[in-house]
Amino acid sequence: MASAKGSLRSDLGRVRGLGSAKEGVQHWWMQRVTALALIPLSLWFVACIVFLIDVDRATALQWLGSPVTLGLMSLFLVALVYHAVLGLQVVVEDYIHSHAAKITLLLLIQFSGIALAVAGIVAMLMITIYGG
Amino acid sequence: MLGQVYRLQLTSFTSFLHRVTGVFLAVGILALVGWLAAAATSAQAFDQAQAIAASIIGRIALFLWTGAFFYHLLNGLRHLAWDAGWGFELPTAYRTGWTVMIGSVVLTLVAWALGYWARGNL
């Protein structure tokens, strides 16, 4: 519950200054680490997409095939997927109460996340090495 | 009904919207990886991906993803400020909440205006 004194911070939270010291800390911390990494990476990505979304394939391959784009896009994909998996996990844990359905969805999210990150990086490598 | 006993507050609405935009953006990873895979595969596959992106549904999806992105980015900064212990006072929480709402709309429109302007369509 929110404090009565005009603040969103709970009384307990203010007294202790810290939350649980169990495994949730790692989840919480990595969500913030990936969030910080995504600030510059996502802005770079969106800026590129604004100018490159409708180019022909030759121009797209030229941009995607540069080592700088390969590096930044790989970092972006890893941080994005990591952040998305952590975020979706919280949503599933909050709203799905059947244990079997929850575990099934969490596994699906984690496997899909890893598969998507790998697929994206493989596509980038194909473009960089073979030119698409 | 719920509406008669519970008045929607900006603070809970921004929190709810953070989740909704987060889930929606996660779906966008499928589109991004699909686009990269199409570019890597063949000219036909890439043309097909570009045609989907340029269609009305494609443009609506891209516009909503842009909006969701800027909202999630700005409200994410608000969350990081809270993590650092700043901005919990109610007047501040409301001020930053409105800043995020208005800011994300403005940035979305600026990004799209910039895109059309760069192509000589504005």
C-alpha cells in the first residue's frame, strides 16, 4: 500500500531501504542493466529504421553488412531479447495462476527468446559474410 | 461496476501502459528478426517483407510500435529515476507521468515527420 504521506513509496520499503535479498535481485538487476543498455542501442536502431525502412535490398544489405551494424545490431538483439524475456516473465507470473500453464508459458518465452536472438544474429552474419 | 468505485489514476494507468507497450514491443521482435531473415534470404523474400511493411496494416503496426517504443523508453527512464530514489512525491510522480504521456506522442510524431521529410514527402 502507498504511504499516507503523499508518496508512492511504501512505508516498509522506506524503512528497510532494500527488498528481498533472494533470487529476485538478479532478475531485478538484469532488467535494469538491459534497460540501460537499450537506451542508446534502441535509439540508434530507431534512428536507422526511420531513414532505412523502405530502401531497396542492395542499400539494406550495404548497411546491415557493415561490421559496425553487425556489432550494434547483435548487442541490440541480445539486450532486447533478454529484457523482453524478463519483462514477459513478470507479466506471466502476475496473471497466469495455473502452475502448469505458467511453467509452459515461461519455457515457451525463454526458448523463443533464445531462438529469435540466434536467428537474428545468424541472419546478420549471413549478410556480413556472404552478402545475403 | 468497477468504474463507479474506482477512479482511474494517472499513476496506475502509466504503470499499466508500461506493461502493455512492453508486451507489444516484444511481439515486434518477431517482425525485426523476420525482416533481417528476409534480407539475408533472397530478393523476393526481402521485397515481400518490404511490401508488408509498406502496406496499410504494416504502417499502422510500425506507427504503434514507434509510439509504444517512445512511451516505454520515457516511462522506463521514469522507473530508473524511481530506482535511484528520485520522484516518489505525488506532485512529481504526476508531473513526470504527464511528461511521459505527452513526450511519447510528440517524439512519435517527430520520428514519423522526420521519416517522411527525409523522403521528400513533407
